[in-house]
Amino acid sequence: MNDVPLVDLSPTLRLSLLALVIATLPLSWVWLRQRGRDTGARIAALTAVTLFLTFDLIVFGSFTRLTESGLGCPDWPGCYGAASPIGAHSDIHAAQTAMPSGPVTFTKAWIEMIHRYLAMTVGVLILVMAATSWLGSRQGAPDAQGRRRSVLPHSPWWPTVTLVWVLIQGLFGKYTVTLKLYPAVVTAHLLGGMFLLALLMVQHETWRGRRLVLSPAQWGWAVGVTALLWVQIALGGWVSTNYAVLACTGFPSCNGQWWPQMNFAEGFTILRELGRSGTGSFIPMDALVAIHMVHRIVALVLFAGLCTLAWRLWTGGEAALRRTALWLMALALWQMLSGLSNVVLGWPLAAALAHSAGAAALVAVTTSLLARARAGRLHQNAGAMDKAVDAGRSGPAPGAMGAAS
């Protein structure tokens, strides 16, 4: 395994063709469902499908990490220079025979490659979104000057930026393998996947055209809780990539103590290898305890923030706000229960996946809330400007003229 080149681009063409073949399935489904409709409707449907598959990709990425399959194929982008574990059968067999419980087995190789296939498929779909969005920006009815109006409700730069981010995510995936699960890179890869989900959610909500009106207090709470959520996701990724989930046993205490000994300096040294401290020695247990406890404490703060935000939205009176409040409360409880299950039940795979899926769902819901609220504010501002223009055209009221004189 150590003699395998970390980067072998020879299967790139075959992998690209395979991604195109897989992507034809959702693309065909979108085309069939949107027959007879315009380009805008097709892009909207494609955005929704890509959003769904990106959520699945995040959850399957967690499954890949939790089953320790991240190095199931020790090179990138293929598997021992092949496009699938079938072509790498002899190499995988040799590695598994030499180390049956090691990082390379047939099962782990397939899990890792399926994750890569899904990631490439999402990339192809976003490439199609970007290309058709630029075409759609010039296919609308002509304006008074004869220029074509866009059929998109947003700039085509949105899917273009999303495409660029997918390429960056691909680099994170590459360095996850070549740097042997370097914790900072793996955590950045997780955050990048969540950011991709958020980008797609903004575009999806723009296509749906839904708007919300939030009070200044509600808006402030929504922004603050969303920011705290991203901090907590980063901390959760740091816990998972450092395998610190079981550093604390029991709840609410940790290893029988309310405030155990913790080494924050070693625990939050970012630039270090997996299982090592900043000095290169093995990372001490009190550093792992520090990682776990910070995530646990911030989880309690976030839970309180989500409950407060949900209460403020519920008291807003609008039906859409109440539905969002219910989603936030349900997901907050889901995250709390799945997180506790990880600690109390010894990190079972089902609970860990549920926790990762809940985090992705919270990103989707909070991003949707902010996107709809921003659309509502822009709509209000546009309406106020239109009224001001109309008032200016109609001139001052007679009473105002008399008062002025």
C-alpha cells in the first residue's frame, strides 16, 4: 500500500464517462417530468434534484468516514489506478490479506468509490445547471430595447459559483486521501459539503419564490443561531475526525466528572496529523476530552438558541413561520437525542448517521429561512421605493401646498 502513487490520473477519463452515464438518470427524469415546459422550469427541477442528491452525498460521506473507508482506495481519483474496485481486485486482495482489519478491504474500497461516484455525479449536474442557466439568461421575452430578458429569478453566476465550489470540494477530497485523513482537511471537507448544500438551497428557494417577513429581533436571532450552528458543525467535524466521540462516557458528567481534566492547547492544534499532537507525539486523552467537552457545551447553547428562535417564529403568527418553527424544534430534539445516543450507546453507526443527517437538515432549514426572509425584505424595500416614485410623480397633495405657502 505504501508503494501506491497517491495521485494517479490514468482513470480520469473512465471516471468522467462513468459520472456522465450516472448523471443521465436524474437528467432524464428531470427532462421527462418537465416535458413541454420552458428552460426555467427545467433548471428549477434540476436544482431541486441536485439539492436532494447533495444531501445524500453528505450523509454518505459521513458513512464513509464512520466505517473508516476514507482510505479504502489509497490513491486518487481512482482505486489503484483503476476506475472501480473490480479493476483493482488483485491489489485490494493483497492489501486485505496482509492486513484483514486494515484501511483497505473490498467493502471499504466499494464504499469509498461509491462516495466518489456520487460526488462526481453531483458535479456533472451542477455543470449542467451552470451551462443551462447562462442559456436561460438569454431566452426570455425581449424588453423595450430588444434585449432578451432572463428566465432565471437569480443571476447565472449563482450556479457558476456553485460549480467552482464543487471543484474546490474535489480538491478537499483529494487531499483527504493523499494527506491520510489529516483532521483539518477532513473537517474542511465536511464544512465544504455543508456550504455546497447551502448554496443550492438559496437557489432552490429563489426558484420557489417564497418570501417571509421577519421582525428585526427575529432576523437577528435567525442570523445568530445560524452562525452558531456553523461553529457547532465545525466542532462536530473536529470531534469526528479526531475520533473523540467516546473520549467522554456518561452524561451529563464526563468519565464520572463534571469538569474533567482537559488539554485545550493540544486538542485544538489545527495543523497536525491524525492521532498526533502538534509536537508529533501521540495525542493525549485529555486533549480528546477537551474536544468532546467543547462540542458538548456548545451543543447545549445551540439547543437553547434553536428553541428560542423557534418560539420567536411561532409567536410571529404567520403560518409559514410556524412551520419553520416546528422544523427547528423537531431537528433540535433530533440532534440532542442522536448526540446523546452516540455517547450513551457507544457511538452506534445508526445514531452517528442520524446526527450527521440532522446537522445537514438544520443547515437546509436555517438557510431556507434566511433566504426567504431576505427575499421578503427586498420585496418590502422595492414596494416602498415604488410608492415613493408614484408619490413623486403625482406631486404634493393640495394640503401640503397650502401648508408650505
